[in-house]
Amino acid sequence: MAQEEDTTLDSLIDEGLRAVLARRGEERRYVLPDVSVGGEGLQPEVRAAAWSELCSLAYEDRL
């Protein structure tokens, strides 16, 4: 069928899933829960650090 419609199997599956969800009226979006914590952000000594430096600090005992 995908070949007949000049599309991919993934596209057909996606289209079918969207049609089923629309028919059921269950197209709800997932909302991430707010897991914010209090505080002032990064510690002063690492506020200007590059991302690679932050990763090294975060995982230094696991590398």
C-alpha cells in the first residue's frame, strides 16, 4: 500500500494513528510536570563555565 501511494510505511502508520486518535477524540497533549527546585542557579564558581566543563564536573566520579 505504501508503494502504491508513493509514501513510506512509517508515514502510513503515523497517518493511521492520527486518524484513530482523532476519531476517539483522545488527542491530548502531554504536559511535563514542573520539577523546578528553589535556589539561585549555578554556584558562583561555575556560572561562567562551558558546557563541557559542567559535564566533566557532574560526571567526574563516573568517567
